[in-house]
Amino acid sequence: MDIESMTIEQRIALVQENIRRAADGRAVTLVGAAKTKSAELVARAIRAGMTAIGENYVQEFREKDAAGAYKGAEVHIIGHLQTNKVKYVVGKTALIQSVDSAALLAAINSRAAALDTVQDVLLEVNIGREPGKTGIAPEELPALLEAAAPMASVRVRGLMAIPPAESSRAYFAPMYQLFVDNRQKKYDNVSMDFLSMGMSEDYEDAIRQGANMVRIGSIIFGPRNYV
Ligand SMILES: *Cc1c(COP(=O)(O)O)cnc(C)c1O
């Protein structure tokens, strides 16, 4: 069946099956990237078995959260996060995937400490070294991991990447290598559990190249409703 004519339940089942096949026995977390999608559609996806929802925009997260959209799933922040918005997401989301500076890490740490909680985060790497794109350069990673070590209220759980769209597949192996290299080093408050890469167009290849978390939007939720 053509994916355009499938229900969201059928699309989720198809993607889950493709993930299972590509993963070859490894555990892979599917994160539904829900930007611009309604609270109702998000809730429907969760009822259909989606266990994690990714949001890019803090305002959109707050609105859907207030509407009760996320009941039964965890929320991940996957878009660029400004320091002044940290207070709206720390302690309310399971994973902030898009941390790309020591200043942001410190802001998350102090907010989490104030709430007496520990916030899980991923560090975002600009693996394609694209100018103007968020994420740190690969060589900046050790310094950021060292910066995280004394921060008792954040836990770095791994890495996230959004490789260049036209040539994403060329970056999966280097990204996996970076993940493995840094997993072997031991830093306090760092446990390299997740490598988040792969989206609608390339998730099966990303998984075959070592991703264990994929963020999938359009092939599940349909084209985005930008106004
Ligand atoms: C929108 C988005 C995705 C999903 O993209 P699709 O191509 O629609 O699957 C994944 N990651 C991030 C950070 C996004 O903003």
C-alpha cells in the first residue's frame, strides 16, 4: 500500500517493522517528530504505540502539554533550545537532545538542581560542519564532556546529529565512530547510551550504521503544516 493512503496507525506499524528489521535484534527508540502537528494527532500516535515524541519549539510543547497530548509517552526536545527557555522544559521532558554549548548545559544543570532532579541530555554534533547549523564541531566534544563532568544535575546520555540532508549517509559512519570513541572514555555524569540519528528519508541506513534512536516526522505524521 502507498504510504500516502495509510492511516497514522498503519504508518507507525510500518515504520516500527522497518526499524525492527534494520536493527537486527538491537533496541532502537523511535521518536515521533511532531512539530506543527496537533495535540489530537500526537495523542493518536501515542495510542497507536509511539512511546516518545520529539518537539522543536518550546511554545508548541507547552501548548500540547497543557492539552494533555503526551499522556503515555515521553517528550524529547529536538530543536535548538535557548537558555531563557530552559525553565519550561527541564524536569518536564525526558531528554533534551539538542544541547550544543557549555552555557546551555550549565543553565540546564542549575534549573535541574533547583528542582532537585537530574535532566538527561544528548549533545548535538554538527557532523557535516555546516556553517550556520546548530551543534558543536566534533573536536569540541571532549571539552563539552569535561564541562558536564562536575554538573551533578545533568546526565549526558549520548549524541545527536542532523547530517547534511543531501549526503546524510556519508556521515553515519563517522558519527558512530565519534560515539564509540567517546563512549570508551570515562567522564562523570556521562553515559553514552544513545546515538540519535536518522529521519524519514534515511532512518534504516542510520540504524544499520549504529544509530539506536531515530527521529521520524513526515512519513508518520504527513507533510508539515507550516503557515
Ligand atoms: C523535523 C525533524 C525531524 C524529522 O524529520 P522528517 O524528515 O520529517 O522525518 C528529525 N529531527 C529533527 C531535529 C527535526 O527537526
